[in-house]
Amino acid sequence: MSAPSNPTIVYVHGIGNKRKPETLRREWDRALFGREMGGASRMAYWADLRYGEPLPDRANDELPISETELEAVGREETPAVVQSTEDFVEQTSEELVPEGDPAAESLRRLAREMAWRADALAAGEEDREARLGEEILPLPRGWRTWLFRQVIQRFLADAHAYVSGGQGASIRSRLEQALQGLTGPVVVVGHSLGSVIAYDVLHEYQGALDVPLFVTVGSPLATREIQDVVAQPLQVPRPVTAWLNAADGRDLVAVDPTIRPEYAPVERCSDYLVVNDADPHHHGISGYLAASPIQGAIRRLFGIV
């Protein structure tokens, strides 16, 4: 009897521009395993299909705010204009999702839901700060609202490009390429929109593939608007033995943080509510990879205690 093959982990990143593929892969390795995994990890990188140049290696892709804007925060300045929620949704939808687009109604509806949740989150965290005397989010409320809306705009732009903007096949091909040639067990980790990409590819995968664990974090897969446009029927993808989903309840992208019981069979799905305070919008990957349910499940498969 031959020895079992060592597992490989394949990452699928989420919304927005990113640093170079190798830089990103190494950072995910270190956040999850505490060290670089070399050939045991792969990054399904698709940011270059959406953005001209990668971010500098030292740039922060989880915080959509420039150094100049951070300086303004330090001076307690707020954005000059904060639109009403409805005006923001209307303008953002018009700019990022053209009328007549088959996915326009679903994506605009999702943008509205995310925007109202962003308002509630900004107000709620400010109120908690005042009551507890804690600096939970070191930004004035105007900046909080602005920052959360940047996340919404990133998500809407990339989701539209993937769902109905003509880039879905090319984006999925990056994960398909990353899976090629893997004969042993494969752990697939999808963050944010990357979880949607991973779900679609695994759902339709035709080759032989053993995925003992599929991990989604900060995922929109439980929202009806996304479920309307992903591969059907809604189910655990055929190659997947177990699906672990984790979300922070304050994460705007994970509007609905739980996938059970919407994907069958439910006994193969597990949901965890975790705390992701690694960034001000509770959506960044580093906070999710550091969450104990995620690290524990993945490290066990790699024999790392």
C-alpha cells in the first residue's frame, strides 16, 4: 500500500487589487501556518484581470485608505461629503452596474442591503465606544461610513465583473489552473468573492479531485442575490467532503453569515461566527486566517499542531 499523499492548500483571494501573487501567497501561508509552505500552497490569483498593476509589496490591500487620508484621520478631519444612503446606493449602482445588465437588480439590491448595514455598524460601534470607553475602531464616524462604503464599491465592481461583466470564465480559469496536476488531497480556501469563485469551480469540476475541506471566510454565498447567480443546484460541491464557513457578524460582505441549511447535505456544512478585528471593516483575510476554528481545522489536516 502506498503512503498517503501530502495535502496541498489552494487559496482564492477576494475583492480589490492585491500585491504580487507570490507575496500574497506567502502572507496567507504565514497568517495560517506561521511559516511559508513552499510547494504545498498555491494562490489562484485573479486581481491582474481586474487591475492594471499589483499593489506595492508593502501596501495594505485590506485597508482602502491612502496615507494622505490616514493623516486626515489623525487630524480628526472627516470626508467633505457623505452622501445619504439612498444617494450612495443609486450613484454607485449606476456607475458600476449598467442598466439592462441581467444581474443589475440582484446586485443593486445587495448593495442597498450592505449600505444600510454599514450605517448601522458605524453607529453601533460609535455607541459601544462611548459606553465602554474603548477605541474599537480608531476612526471618526464619518470616516467609518466612508470606509465601509469603499468595501461595498469594491465588492459591487468585482462581483459585477465576475457575474455578468464578461470576466467570469477567465477568473474561474485561474483556480482551474491552480488545481491542475494535484493528485493528493486539496484544501481550498476562498475569501470574500473568492469563495463564490471557488464554489462555482468546485461545483462544476469534472476531473478527479479530493477536497477533504473547503473553507469559506467572509463569504456572500448565503445571500439570496448571490445564490441566484452561482452554479445550481445549491449543494456541497461533489469533490468536497466537509465545508467550513466562518464570518464575523459585522462583515458587510457576509450579509448572511451562515450557509446552513441552504446547501445540502447540511451535515457536511459547519458555520462559525468569529471575531475579525484585524482591520477596521472586519473583512480582511488576516483576521479570518487567525481565527481558531479555521487554523485548527486546516492545521490538523497538515499534521501541524
